[in-house]
Amino acid sequence: MTTIAARRYRDGHVLLADALAAAAPARRGEFDWIGLVEPSAEDLASLADRYGLHPLAVEDALTPRHPPKAEAYGSQLFVIARTAAQDKNDALSYGQTAIFLGDNFIITVRLGSPRAHTDLRSQLENLPERLAEGPDFVLHTVLDFIVDGYDPLLDTLERTAEAMEDRAVEAFPQASDIRRIFRLRRILRRLEVTAGRMEEMVGKLAQSELPAIDARARPYFRDVYDHTRRAVSRVRGLLDALGNVLEVASLLEQSRQGAITRQLAAWAAILAVPTAIAGIYGMNFEFMPELTWRYGYFIVLGVIGAICALLFWRFRRIGWL
């Protein structure tokens, strides 16, 4: 069996470790915490018989890519949470943690999730007064652990978005940058859906009366709910930021193109003066009195230079050059 840990606790202290299969059912004040990773149907079936797990819940626990949910089955609660991990090329890989909760047990089933609960279990065992509150407190801690796992991913994506914003201010994004922006937006939209469903699920745990969750535990789930809402807000903020990157870059590029257009128009106006005058005297008419002037050539050059200088000063003053 792919059991990572199986322990029984009494008053927050370990009573049995990895020897639950042959143990009697947990008594009042005791509960079992069993962690499975990628179990087979046979592995989970043996636990289903021992703890009376509902067949539909067992089926969902073995189905990867199931959306987050919280459902009551009699006196038991079944929860599915979605995990996320950073992959290469900005991609995120998703996993699933299914949790069976009863009055005297909690079973976690991880599929495709690289984040183990070993350190989390050790931290709780170092706080026996908290662990003594029961399996519903463990459920809160596991969900908080999963939701907090979104923060490093969002930190990385925020740094990426900020770098893209800085580059967009300096120059219009290259084709590769634009493709990356659209790829990131697609990744974030999927994360928004996942985090949004997690928000709904944790909100249900915090606000509804559900089996195996004591009323005193609801404030803890409200805290997880706040963390989830904050993660959803950050995802939506990143989506807006990436959308603004293209918008700001487009506006800046239009401004740069406008400046270039004004410069070209200014130089075209300046060059039009000698072109027009030279064109007039290049018509080769026989009777053009200026052609016989001794200093006509120098006068025309002076006029051209003066007009061009005046136009250059004027365009420079209004910011076109």
C-alpha cells in the first residue's frame, strides 16, 4: 500500500505509529491520520471497509482532475482540494488531494501532488495542544497548507509580470514576448478557475454546518477562506496587469510612432523649401530675369538657408525636432 504515514493520536500525542491495520477502532478522544499517495483501488478499498467510506467518495478520490468540492456522506465529510506546482516554461502542474473526514479519523489521498505532508505532520505533532482538537483541525491545517502553496507561484508570476511591464515601457514587446504574455494569461485563467472553486469549497466549510466539523473549528476555516480569497484576488490582479502590459505598450508605441511621424513631417517641410525654389529655376524658361542677376545665385541660397533655418527653429520650439 502506498501509505506514507498512519498514526493514531490521543490528546495530541502519538499513540500508534504505522500499526493501524491490526489495531482496534479508535476510542473516544482518539483519532487516526492516514496519508496515501497514488493509491490503487485495492489500497483504498481496504480503508473503505475499515472506516466505512462511501463508494462514491472513494471513486472521486481515485479520479484525477476532479474539481474542488466538499460533500457530506452521512456522518462523514469528503473534501477534494486542488494543488498547484511550478513547472518549466512558466507552466503550472495541478494535483489533487482528497480528504475523508470522520469523528475519529482523517485520510488524505494525494494524486499528482509533489508537496508531501511529512513536515506538516511533524509541525502538528510538536503542537499537541492543537492536535488534540481533533481531525477537523487537521483538515483545516491541510487545506491551509495547500492554499499557502499558491503564494510562491503567484510571487514568481508577479515578478515575471513586473519584468514584462518594465520592458514594455522601454520598447514594444517582441513577438516572443507577446506569445509569452498570452501563454501566461491562459495559465492564470486556469489558476483563477481552480482558486475560485477552492474559494467556494472552503467558504462552504466555513459557513455551513457539516458533519465531523465542530462549530469551534469554523473560525479556522474562515481564515483559510480569507487566504483563498486573497489568492484569487492576486490572480485577477495579474490578469489585469498582463492585459495592461499590451495596452500600455501599444499606447507607448503609438506615441513613439507619432513622434517619428512629426519628425519626418518637419524635415519634409524644411526640405520642401529648397526643392520648390530649385524646381522653379529648373523650368528653363527663356525669360527669367533672376537668371541674369550677378548675385542672384547667392541671394537664392541665402533665402533658402534663412527659410530653412526659420522652419527648423519653429519645429524645434514646438517639439517636432
